[in-house]
Amino acid sequence: MSAAPLILGIESSCDETGVGIVRGTELLANTVSTSMEQHVRFGGVIPEIAARAHLETMIPTLQQALDTAGVSLDDVDALAVTSGPGLSGALMVGVAAAKALAAATGKPLYAINHLVAHVGVGVLDGGELPENLGALLVSGGHTEILKVNELTSDVELLGQTIDDAAGEAYDKVARLLGLGYPGGPAVDRIAKEGNPKAIRFPRGLTMPKFVGTADAPGKHRYDFSFSGLKTAVARSVEQYQAKGLEVPVADIAASFQEAVVDVVTKKAVMACTEHGLTSLLLGGGVAANSRLRELLAARCASAGITLRVPKPSLCTDNGAMIAALASQVVSAGVAPTGLGFATDPGQPVTQISLTA
Amino acid sequence: MLLLAIDTSARATAALVRTHGDRTEVLESFSTDRVNAHAEVLAPAIAGMLEQADVSGREIDQIVVGVGPGPFTGLRVGIATAQALGFAWGVPVGGACSLDAVAWEAAAAGAATGRFVAAIDARRRELYWGVYDDAARLVDGPHVGPASAVAGHEVFGAGAGLYPEQLAAAGAQVVAGWTDRQPDAAALAASAARTLAGGGELLGTTPLYLRESDAKVPAAMLKQTGRPA
């Protein structure tokens, strides 16, 4: 295989059907079909609806990606697919399709970790990843802080949400405030018109008993919780309604957003500082949030941490990130996974690509 | 004509079948009773079947896939697999009602006379079922519903063994020896081969879900829109 392998990656862990094609660190195609519109009336992703949509869009998405890249399936050196973490029924559509492509063509197949791929995609925008790298992943399904010792073989989970993902909290709050779905952009937009200090909403898992000190870390030093925050917003809305007052939607949105972004950025920077991480990569759909980017940039700058944020189309779920990480895995000489693996809805970040 | 058939409406099954006139020869076949393992086992099994038969995928004339009805997640594995194989090989992919496979076996064995029902488990105390004529052609259905709603004929298939009392109450008769039969890819291939030989067309590959997803619109959303989902 040449130094720059041609990799086709398939992603179907949530509501985006993605097929991406990369040659080494060069992005050739990033085709995404989303079922987001079908989830709007529910205010959140419905797994069965997402899985049905994957089946409908998989082959057209694949065809379009190949056309965009100007390559044929025969040209591809290796195939890659998200094996987890994600929604079980959704994952299985992508995995079944990828395995069939591998069985039909005899190409090697790599089962790739969705979360680590959010980091690996960084190579497509800005080239090689720096050493001493941390990653902050914030999306509708995930909120994690990772320590990337070696992208293809050694990634540690430093912290994660113990209940809702940040993006999920955005969706639920947007629903409460009647702002529609997806909640992230909607809340971000209206928050610009509100006062982020109007209401002091709770910052989850920031009490000393959870955080501890650098020397004696608490159980949840780098962990997040957004469930209580969501409830606090609901109580706040109810209080206004009970008094017959107009709900100050912009102020609540801004104050909620500030609570999320404050704790997420603070803990990410703290984790970097305490683990000698000098660069931080931001990934996931919520990376597009303007206040998150602003505050994270400011806090990273103050702490001397270099912040790297891939372009938005690479931060949301996509197939190019699966191909990008797989390309690094292939180049590192890791053996392919083969056809026998199972999907793993809870795949840990320590399993970057599954072994056969 | 060389057919590859796949059905994952109950078990994961696949068969490589060659037709000789109206006779079919099963070159290789595979099935597993491991539920929830369809996505794990199906593709390796198909790769192994082709290797055993020393057949290249591009030699296949037609892929036939059971489009259900059946439990959704497993069903999609078979269809996604069939679609991707067809795409990679440039081979046409057609669908067939999975119950056709049970009906085909019942008719081929001479066990079914007149109109009869093929039924499999739909979970939630319901059955997927359809009415077939004595030549195993679907005449009514497929349906999903309680055993008490099944048409009053002889019933073949794994669904028959689940609720014998309700079926009897509905005037349907459970056929001894046929109460554990699941859709099988080789039978599906034979049924589809007849359709094609007779100039008929296969179904598309859209699953016969027969049920909506269970999603409920949350109360907060209903309040905003003022209408139910």
C-alpha cells in the first residue's frame, strides 16, 4: 500500500448518514445525509426513525461520495466504519453495509471508534496533530474530555457527562422555551439577545466534594452533569408562568448557555493544565456554538493552551472523520478488524479500532 | 441463473442458488439462530459461501432479500447487506416478502392445500402473517396483529406455535410439524426465481415494517404546536 492510502469511511451512529473519502490527510469527499428534519417534531433524535433513514440513504450517500471524490470502489485501499459508541440500530445499518462492501471487494475493513474519530478528523484541517493533545468533544450524544497520548493506539478518557450530553440539554431547554429543534443553534441565536448573568443556573459537579484538588481529585473532577441544570431551567420557566409573568426567553437561554459553557470550558482547561496538555482540539456538533468557541478560546489563551477547531462540517458527525482516523490507523500498521466484529453502543475510547 | 438470497426477518439466513428451468439447486446455504447477531455473522457467512462455491460475486445474476415483515433491527441488517453487495458487484437487488419463504416450503412439501396462512413472531404478543394460495402466492397481507385476528385457515410457520389457543378461537388450525418454521433464504430464492421466470417483478428493498416507530411527541412539543403527532 502506498504511503497515502485511499480510505472510504462510513458513519451511522446517530442521525447522520455519512460517507467520507480521504487520501492520507487529504479530504476528497464528505457526503452527509441527515434525518434531522424527521426528528424535529419530537424535539430529539428518535433511534428507530434514524435507523430507518440510514437504510434509505446509505447507498445514495455512498454513490455521491464516490462521484465527488472521482474514484471508484475498486480504487479504495481500505474501508472503515463506526462500530461505536452510538445508537445500536443505527450503527448496525452502517456496519452491515460496510461489511458487505468489504466482503464483496475483498478490501480490508477497520471498525473505528466514533469519539476518537472526532479527534482524528483534525488531520484533515491543519495537518498532523500536535503532541500533548487533549480533546473536548461536545455534541448531542457526547460530552467528553480525552487525553490523546497516541491517536491510533493510546487515548484516555479523563472526564465525561454522567447523565445528559450537553447538546441533549440544549435540545431539552429549547423544547421548554419553545425554540424548536435542534436546540443548539436556536438557543445560541436567542442567547445573543439575553443577559447571561440574569439568572444564576447551577454548574453541575463543581462542588468541592466532586472536584477535590489536583493532588487529591474528587470522583468527578473532570465529569459533567446537565440533568440538574435542565431541571433548574424548567423550574425557572414554571415560576414565571405561575406568577403570570412573561417568560424572559432570551435571558433564560443566555443564562443556561453560560452555565453549560462555563463548566465545560473550565473543566477542559483544568484537565489540560493538570495533565500537561498544551493543545486542545474541540470537536462535536456543539463546537459550532459561538459562546463555547469564544469562552474556550479565551480560557485556553490564558492558560497557554493552543486551541484547534476543525471546520464545522468536520466537527458534526460525518464519514470523513472515520476515514481520516482509519487512514492514520492504516499508516500506523494496525491490522484490519475483519468481518466478524459486533457493534458496540458503548465502545470505550481505549478501543480506537477493534482488533479482529 | 445464479441467485444470492438473504433473509434476516427472524434468523440470519443466506443461500446461493442456481436455477435449472423450474428446478433450483442450493449450492451453499447458511443460517444462525443467534438472535441479535445478524450484523456480526451475515457478511462473513456470505463471503464463506462464495468461497466454498468458488463463485465470484459478479457472476451472480440477482440478489433477493427478504424485506420482512420482521423485527426491524435485524431486518435492516439483511437489506443493508444486500444493497451494498449489489452496489459493489453491480448486481440487481430485489425484495420479497419474507413470509413467502415459509409459504413456499409448505406448498412444496404438499402440506398446504387450498388457502393457508404463513405466520411468524412479531413480538408484543402479535404475529406477522399473510394468506397464500395453494401455489404459495400471497393473496392477502402481509399483516401484523394478534393471533385472534388471523384468517381462519391452516397456519404454517413459527407464529403458529406461539398462540395456538387464540388461533383456534379465530377458526385457524395449527399444522403439526410446522410450528417452528422460520423464513429461509433458499426457499425465498426458489419463490423469487419462479416470480422472475414467470416474467414477474420482485419488490423494491423498502422494508415491510407494518408498524410505525414508537416515538411519541413530547407534551411540551404538543403544547407548542397544539396538535398531536
